Amino acid sequence: MAPSLSRTAPAKINLCLHVTGQRPDGYHLLESLVVFTQFGDRLTVSPSSEDEFTVTGPQATGLPVGAENLVLRARDLLREETGHVEHVAIKLEKNLPAASGMGGGSSDAASTLILLNALWKLGLKQDRLARIALKLGADVPMCLSETPLIARGIGEDITPLSAVAELSVLLVNPGVPVSTPEIFRKLERKENPPLPPLTALDTAPALFDWLHRTRNDLQEPATRIQPEISHCLSALLATGAELVRMTGSGATCFGLFSSQEAAERAREEISASHPDWFVVATSLLHETEAFDHV
């Protein structure tokens, strides 16, 4: 029997997010610098005599485990696309809060496609996997790459970046629900300036200089809907982070630091003052993780 395969499904962070327009079908046009972190969920797939799906981990409570879960949708879509019918047991260790702006479900789906492609020896190339992934949502193809990129359109137009500075990041979520559709409805302007011209982003000073000329257009309406996000941003600012911002449509916020030591100090400080918040210090991911044989 083939061995089990396991890999991390990393958190996705929008270092900036510009809303530049809206299509006639209602989808918003975006431009975003997207990165991934060392921290994320964990997926394990194993040969099995019947299909199984189990969810564990600190953020497992309340997570749907039926057909609506993106992990199972990815499994079923891959079967539909390839005709493969072999049973599989899938274990999801849920470490990222759900619906938190970190692309947890999309990253889980992408890792499921990667793992099952290997476990089932399908031999699908990256471009074929990306076409399959797009059927699961605009964020899933970018989560296949796990490397820094610029995303445009509704998220499907992806430009990989050759190098982005190695930074540490503190992820903080105050545990409040946010509705992405409501945030877009509260967005006063749908046509905003695009990202500034790309420059070299391979050093911390250059990256910070470029990022300070960007923004997250969803941050202001999100904080009006959930003022706790403002408290989260203020707590991060007080730690001396080089840049503080909300990711995606929230409610997760992040602070960027030039050293892991500074990020760890900030984690201790915020965890002590807000023990009920999700607080994790990690670093940006610069290489796609291979899977582990278990």
C-alpha cells in the first residue's frame, strides 16, 4: 500500500489589496501582492478502503465536514476531471481560523489537489491543476503556487514574483465575524488607483517603501462594520511593526517585522493583553513545500 502523504496548506496574506473596478456580472476587479507564510493548516492523505474525512486542530470547531467543505470539493472535482475512483482518507488539521481573510479553505483545496495528484500518481502538470483549481474559486490557483505573486482581475490573473524580502510576520485575529459581501457593499469607491509600478522588492527597505505606497481598500469598510479590527490594528502598531494592515476582507490583521525575534516579542505582548485573540508569529514562505511521506 502507498504511504500517507502530508503537507502544510499555508496561510495566504494580501500585503496590499486595491479594488480597481467591478465587472457587469458583479465581480470586483482587484490588484494584490500575495504572499504565503510558514504557518498554516496541515493535510494528510492515505489510501483507504473507503472515503474518510476527519478534522482536528485548534480551529476545527464549527468547520463544515460535509460536501460543502473545499477539501472534499477538490477531491470530488479531481475525480470528475480524471476518472480516478480510488478511495482516500483525508485528515485536516485546522490551525487557521475560518473565514478570516487568510485563504484557509482555498489553501486546503490547493494542497488537496497537490497531494492527491501525487498519491494517485495522476501526473497532472501545474497548468492542468490550475485549470481544475479555478473551478473551486479564484483564490485556489494562486494557492497552488505558494510563492509571492501579483494577482489581478478577480484573482485568476497571476504574475509570479522572482524575489520578495524575507520577513517575519505576526498574524492577529480578534475573533469577530466579517461578511465579505457586506464589506464590498460598504465600499464607497469601486474604481480606485491600481498598484504602483513594481520595483525590486528583494530587500526589506525596498519592500517597505513600495508597500507604504499601497493600501487595502477593504480595510476601512471592514473597520466600520467591525470596530474590533481597529483595536487589532492599534495593538499591532504599538508593537513597533514596520507595516500594519488587514489582510483580504479580514478580520485577520498582520504586522511585518525585519526579524523573527521582534515578531516573537510582539506576539508575547499581544497574547498577554488579549489572551482570547488568535496570535501567531511566523515568516514568509519562499519555496513551495514538498510533501512528507508518513
